[in-house]
Amino acid sequence: MKLGRGVLAAVLAAGVLAVGSTPVHAIPPPPPGGDNLIVFTYYSGDQVVGQRWFGCSQPAGQWGTLAGTLKVFFTPC
């Protein structure tokens, strides 16, 4: 019985380590109170190199390079 628990504990620990090592790119929730324009802004250092946006019942769009450091902005319509 103790051997079975030891194996189970080892498998669970390995699973937690494997899942915990993957990078997480969480997007924060939008502020409350209606529709928002959601803008993904891409930076190279301090310079904006591209954007992608959608929301506010408008067509989605984008420009520039969609690579680099990402910041997400929620702008009320």
C-alpha cells in the first residue's frame, strides 16, 4: 500500500512540475461596464512596432509587426 502511494505521489509531483514549467500568457479581464476596444500592442524595447485590435462593434484590424513584447489595453467605446 505504501509503495502505491509513493508511486502516485511521484507521478503527481512530476505532473505538477511539467505543467508548472510552461509559460503562461494570461490576458487580464476587461474592466466592468460595457463594450471595450481591446488593443494588443507589440513593442521592440520602448518603440511600438505593431497593433491588433477588435471590439466596439467595429471591424478588427492590425498594422505592423505582430511580434515582440505584448501589452493589452482595454479602452471603453
